[in-house]
Amino acid sequence: MKKFKKKLTQNNGMGMIEIIIIILILLAIAIIFRQQISNIVTEVLQKVKTDLLGF
């Protein structure tokens, strides 16, 4: 725990906070657009399946 607090107080710790914020933003975008993402993945997988069966 001391190492974690030390990293937060150092300038290098700011990079870690920025990475956490970016991850949270990406998760929020994924949650908001999960239905669209799911539809795209389903369409791609169906296309791959039909291409493989037609081959």
C-alpha cells in the first residue's frame, strides 16, 4: 500500500492515473455502444461462417 501511495504522489504516478481514466472512458463507451458492437461482431462472424462453409 505504501508503494501505491508513493506512486500517486510522484510525477510518475500521474501517468498511472491517466491510464486509469482512459480505461474508464473506454469502458463507458463500450457500455454505451454495446448493442451496436454486438451487432457488428455477429455480422462479421456470420460472414466468416458463410465464407468458410462456401469454401
